[in-house]
Amino acid sequence: MNPFARLETICSTAVERAFALAFPSALEPVQVARKLVASFEGGASEGRGGRRFVVSVSPADFARLESDRSYLERQWGAMLARLAERSRLPQRPPEVELARRDDLAVGTVAIAVEPLAAPLELALRVRRGLPLGARLPLRGSLVVGRDSGCDLRLADPRVSRRHLAIEAAPDAITFRDLASANGVVLNREERKDGRLDCGDVLTLGDTELVVEAEA
């Protein structure tokens, strides 16, 4: 962060805190959502492991929101996940955690961003195309294509019958193009083979597949 941006952040935080002390009011989830979006867009991703956003609030605000904590964390996380997908950056979906901080005034919020380790268990999900939302756990030797015998069968006329092979070993997950008609694109780069990690995006024909943590 450059010195001017840092100074601006310090000043805005000080003004917000002073205002909250003078005019305390309950914190609303939509206020947290706005700050999460700003934090997401203002920070770089910590590699493909992704990021955890820790939302700290005052004891009073935490007590009021605690009964809906799980719901709010899921909704805020889903919001950031949509932003991450829109950015098309290869990374693990963001996580959000609501926490209590005793030194915060009512109505204020502080967001800390922590790096997430890349998950060990991965799956391939159809993000665009049919069957939309279908998931394939990445274990062993797998084939993706239009053929009924494929481990992940895609309904896309631009996908070959046996389009892509995946080999999921304990130490690495790799793929190779099975001489398909329209090729394989990994993160916007045409490739014949390569390694897959959390957040990577494979494009086969008009279908988009994302590598993500297995649920």
C-alpha cells in the first residue's frame, strides 16, 4: 500500500470511530457487506489458497448478531464468492468469520484478511454449461467428455466424446487433452496438459469447469 493510501485509510478509520463514539448506533449486515466488498476489491489474493475475512464488531453488535451468525457468514461468503468468480482469478472461494472485539465502539466494524491454505481434497464443478452445478471429486484416473462412459459427461456439442483425462495422485493433480477437436483452455491459456490446483478454470468448448474444495 502506498503512503497516501495508507494515510487515507488511517484517517477514515479514525473519523468513523469518532463518529461511532459520538453517535452510537446498531451495526446492520448491509454495512458489513459494503465493507467486505471494499476489502475484497482492495486487496490482492494470497495465492490460490484464497482468503478468510474476519469481521470484528463491538460486544453489543456481536450479541445482537450472534443468533444469526452462521446465516450471515454464509451469505457474506456467498457474496464474496460471486465476486471472486466474476474476477475469474484462480483461487479458493473466500470465507467470512464474525468475531467480537472488545475495543470497538457500537456501530463500527474492522475487517482483517488472512490467507487460506489450499485444500487437500478437490472437485471439478460445471460453472457454465450442462449439467450446470455437476461435481466430480478428483480422485484416481478420470475422463471428461460427451461419451456416456465418461466420469463427467457434458452436454456440449463442442466437447469431444473423450475430451480430457485427469490423473489425481496424492501429490499432484494433472490433466491432458485427449486429442480433442476444440482443445483445452486453462485459465484463458490453451494447453495440451498441465497441473490443476484450487481455483483453476478449465474451458472445454462452451463449458467452463472450476476446480474447488470438495464439499
